[in-house]
Amino acid sequence: MPITSPTTTSEFIHRLRQIYTPENLLCSEDELIVYECDGYVVEKRVPDVVVFPTSTDQIVETVKLCCEFDLPFVPRGAGTSLAGGTLPVGGGVMICLTRMRQILEINERDGYAIVEPGLVNVHLTQRLKGTGLHYAPDPSSQGACTIGGNVATNSGGPHTLKYGVTVNHVIGLEVVLPNGDLVQLGGPCEDLPGLDLTGLFVGSEGTFGIATKVWVKLTRNPDSFRTMLGVFETVTAATEAITSIIGEGIIPAALEMMDQGIVGALEEAFHFGFPLDAGAVLLIEVDGMEVAVDEEKQKIVDICNAHGAREVRSANTDEERQLLWKCRKQAFGAIGRLAPSYCTQDGVVPRTKLPEILEFITEAGQRHDIRIVNVFHAGDGNIHPVLLFDERDSDQIKRVIAAGDEILTKCIELGGSVTGEHGIGVEKISFMDQLFTKTDLDVMTEIRSVFNPTGRCSPSKILPTAGACGMEHIERDKPGRQASM
């Protein structure tokens, strides 16, 4: 429950001040409002307190204090979550981990690193330059998102088509459990005997505890890259080329699609020379041994041409390659040129269903008078329709929610899922009973209760059950559910 009693509030804040210095403790309303939402701006709730631990001991003390006062708490990284994963449902304490950002160890010989949860993803990549190694998961927000947040949502990214998502690269965790106990799951040695509790924790969206250290596996850099931009007249032609590339047994390092709306925003931002009249472009990259990549590249060019590609451009220098990837990684920033606000969905469909779901997305936008643009991980069917709106207009918010719900429902109908990497958070709880049986959900609830029996840690997330401490999740009646503003 939120902190409501003046006596309780005074005592609790007094105890927190014994743990944190003034610059690491926020209590005033004007400071707290900054943390009312994450990247999912449709639903908002202001926490009662925000703390910035700089050590594991401070997290342990904070969690134990929350248990003593029977208060909910929620961990937060950079706030780039797009499903309300860090929304402080029910108020309480937000534990912001961005000041725990150290790289504690890089072991090149054994191929792993130990990092704190607040480390920005790309900072590990930058630190590894010159070692011949890299950390493979590369979310589009990697310039801002944190490793701890990636662990919480099992993030993906463009290169996970070939290299896998976060869970494939996390080998160990140090975790503060919701009762304040400190435990280690896994470690530097892979494939430890017993249950894979590390894999269970990754993707639990902060409901099993708070990661304080992460052991990540490092991947050797490929010898060579070949990066291409396929230009297509229509989205359908581009998606058919995608299916054919994978169908030929070629697994590119990345296979990304951007439609005309995204291309226009990117061209305005970066002046790369994108064709503004193209229906869609494919960013395709193959990597591996020098002797193999040219052959794979030529096969892909032939396939694109067979599906009516207007042209297939090649990045002939590393600078051209980096600029292409800059455009893709900053696509969501460029969207700010199209509308004051946007909501990014995260459905998954079988690759062969991409033309069908994209046609449906267009129709949904027309039905609800909402402009929708698309940029997504086409190689694994992970779509990211971006719904453009103005959050100051309550009617637009309702239409965005309704259109988004219809798109996710269609993903399920096509044999897919409502999330590939953003997580369930609070946004998609109402879809869980469409994806899973009651028995499935009961088992998930039982597993969560082993780690988090009171529901105090990140309450009302993922599973369609009310949290503990008397809190209720935000109701989300489909379609056109009311947003909390």
C-alpha cells in the first residue's frame, strides 16, 4: 500500500536517511513526478519515494525496511521499458539502479564479464573494443537501456536473430530476494547441475527479486561483415523476401525492416540518402569467415532481386556500415519528428504471417484513425508497430489502446505471442489468459510465490492477479480501456 500515515511516513523516511545520502533519496513531489512512468507513457503512477543505491548492502537494507513497514517496492533501470514494467503500481518505493554501473571484471580468457545492473548496455560494448570480444544482445535502446533491465525483460535486438536473446548470454546472477536475502544463481561456469534458476530469473520482470551483479557471456567477434540495404516497392514484397532468405537456410546476423514512414523520419534526421518513395527497406547483415560471407551476400542479393527489389545497396566501408546501424538504432528517436507521443507494440508472428499481420496493422490504423509506422526484427517475426498520437488528447489515447489491443489479439490468432522482448509489464496482463490456460497461470503464480510470497516486489506485473499489500492492478478492459493519467 502507499505510504499514507504521517507517522509511518516520517519514521520510514527517517530510516531511509540512515541508509542514503540526500542526493540519493527523493521525496518531494516535483522530483518524484519524473518517475511516474517509463517508456510506456499511457499509464502513470508516482512512487512515494525514489532511492538510488550505490551498493548491494544498501539494496538489502532497503528491501528489509520495506518488509518491516509492509510496503511495496519496484526496481528500475533507465526507464526504457515499453510495457510499464517499472510502473509503481500501488505507490511505495522505487529502487533506481542507475548508479550501480560498474564493470567489475572482464575475463577474456574464460569469456565472461561481471557487471552491475545499472551499466548501460553499450558501455560494455565500448569497453570491450580491442579485445576481439563483444556482448551480443544489442537492443535498439542500447545507448540508454541497462543490463539489469535487459535481464528483467529478456531483451532482444537486431543481432539476436543469429546470436539469441539476453537469456542466452547470462550465466549467473547475484540477487536480493524480496525478503532481503542475498543469493547467487549460476556463475562463471556454464551448465551447472541442478535447475536453471538463472534462466528462470531472466525475464521475470523484477517480480523475483533485484539483480545486483550479472555474469554475462562474451562472444568472439566475427572475422567479416557484409551489410546491405534492400529497397522494395511494397511491404509485402519485402516480407516475402525475408521468408525466402530464411527458407534458403541462411541465418543473417540481422534482418531488419523499416517502412516508408520510418524511412522518411530517418532521412530527415540523418540524410543518409534513403529513397523516400520506397514502400519498405530491409537492413540485412551477414557475418562470419571471410571466405563465406561473400557467397551468402550474393545469395541474399539474388533473392531480393527475385522478389522485385528496386536495388540492393552495399555498405562498402565501415563508416557506411556504422551509419546504417546508427539509422536503425536511432529510429525510435527519429519518430519524435512524426508525433508528440508514440506507443510501440511488441507482437510476434510466424515469419510467413508477416504480410498478413502488416496488412492488419494498416487496417487497424485506418479503423481507429491512428497513424502507424513499422520498424522491426523481421527475421524472427518480432513486429514493432509504432502508434503515433498526442497523449494530451484523451480520445487519441483510447483509440491507440484499442488499436494496439486488436493488433496483439491478431498476433495470437496467427499463432504468435504478445511480446518478443518488451515483456508483459502492466500493459499486457489482460492477454495472459488468452495465451495460457488457467493451469499454466496457476503454476506460474506458484513459482513466483516461491521467490516473492507476499507479492511485495514489483506487484501487479505479468500475471493477471492482484498484488499483495492490498494493491490492485490497473484495470484494462478491452477495447478502449481507460488509461491512468
